[in-house]
Amino acid sequence: MTRFDNQGMAFKGFAIMAFIVVILAGIKAASPIVVPFVLSAFVAVICNPVINWMTRMRVPRGLAVVLMMIFIVLMGLWLAQLVGSSINEFSRQLPQYRDQLVEQFAWILTKLEAFNISLSREQILAYFDPGVALSMTTNMLSSVGGVMANLFLIILTVVFMLSEATILPKKLHFALDDPDMRLKQIDKFLHSVNQYMVIKTLVSLGTGIIVGMVLAIIGVDYALLWGVVAFLFNYIPNIGSIIAAIPAVLLAFIQIGPAAAGGVGLLYLSTNMVMGNVIEPKYMGRGLGLSTLVVFLSLIFWGWLLGSVGMLLSVPLTMIVKIALESSKNGGWLAILLSDKVDEVNLDTTDVVEDNTDK
């Protein structure tokens, strides 16, 4: 390879990086428009299997879409009312919770005084303020609620997406230069994205139901709210379950005591371990894994690019990128870097290359 070839490759790599930076800067600047569109796309992907099931039950597709949109609007209004009323009620009871927190720490203060260590009430509240714990959760919910302020735009976008869901694969086939060569790859890509989003939503829903029911049985206040938070934050990898558990564990400690707080912490830990390590991998299938480093970095990247909605959808968005790369002949090497199982991605990429060669 000559020196000019090396310079050409370096220039090409630099141009690609500059192109990516320009695209990301454009997405960042247009995030007020991009975020509702991305959220609409994921809502449409989740709702499409239900729409298809209703059509198989001989319900007209138009009527099925209308019924689904009514359900989404009602759920959005219910969620907004639940979060708003819970925050207002918590704010009214915050002084009482702070007093209860000091009472729970009374025995610790007595032990510390025996060692000539004195802590004031203000110091305890500074380190273990229940209001701060709740604000971590409510700030993110408020950010998502800010996006939902464009509910009318989101609903319209979802309606149009669902209306064209049946002909979208055909459009993608014919939009390519050689439709026959990409036919199986596009079908695999759409099926994998749809399967991932539906399974992830069902797993998150199961997590929220279990958490909400057990917290209600234990007697923790706002059990329904914590169930909804567990459902939403289950989309956030690694730290999502921790953020969702902090206010519930602290509130159980304030209301009932250390034993209840430990039980609530064990509830979150066991639920996420079973759902994330047993149920989800069982139904996700082969080749959908991401490395732990990629999951964490995707959380930071999509959170920076799209805000709180990007954090909630960081893994689904990265999964879409990974599935698209696996379905591409030239992107297989990058899919290997994103995956946690090199052999499986290699096999998938090889299959794609062999399919393209045969065709």
C-alpha cells in the first residue's frame, strides 16, 4: 500500500467521523422534534402486535387503531394524574416523614453518643432526606411528562405509523436497488426489533405488577406509583432498578422499620434478577445480547443525546443499531464489538454474507 493510499484511507476515516459528528449535532439541536418522533415509533412498534391480533379476530384495522389510541390516551391521563397526586400528597406529608426518619435513627444516635459521636437532626436529614430520594425519581418522570405534553402530536404520528405498518416492509424492499437481495435481511430486522420491544415491555410490565402488589401487601405508601416507576425504569439498564428502588426502600424504612426496608430491597433485587436473568433471556432468543460496557455507555450516550427519554430507551435504541448492523454485510464487525457473545454474531454475520454471495 502506497503513502497516497494511506493518506486516502485516513482522509476517508476522518470524513466519516466528521459526518457522524454533524449528524449527532443535528439530532441534538432538533431533539424537541426528534424525541416525540422516537417515542411515537416505539409506541407504534409495541402496539402493532396488538393491532394485528385484533385484525385476526375480525376487527377492522381502522377500528383497532382507534381503540388502541383511546387506550393509550386514557393510560397517559391516568399516569399523569397518578404522578401529580402522589407528588402533591408526598409534599404535604414530607414533614411527618422527616420526623419519623429521625425516630427510626434514634437508636443509632444513642449508640453513637456512647462513642462520643454526636449527630444533630439536621445532619441526619441532610444525608437521608426523603424529599431528595423522591426528587431523583420525579425529575425523570417530569421530563417524560414534558414530552407527553405533545400527546396530540404523538398520537397522530402513531396513528399514521400503524396505518402504514402493513405496507412499510414492501416499501423498504422496493426502496433498495436490489429488493430480492435484501428481502430476508429486512424481514429479520423488523421481526427482531418488534420481538425485542414487545418482550421487553411485557417483562417490564411484569416487574411493575410484582413490585406494586408486594409493596401494597407490605403496606408501603404509594405502592401503585412505585409499581409504575419500576415498569418505566426497567427500560434503563444497570442503574434503572437502583433508582426505582431507592425511594421505596427509604419510605419503607421510615414507615415500618429496617426489616421492612431490607425486605423491599430484597424484593427489587430478586425481581430484577429473575426477570432480567431468567425470563427475559429465555424469550429474547439468540444473538440479542449487548456487552455490559456497551449497555452502560449507551445509557450515557442516549441520555446526553435525547434526555430522559433517551435513557429510558437506551437499550432498545442500541439494540436497533446492533440488529441493523448484524443484517448488514459491512457492519458485522461493529455488531461484534457491541455484542457480549462473539461466536453468535460471527455466525449471523457469516450467514448474511453467504446469503448475499449466493444471491
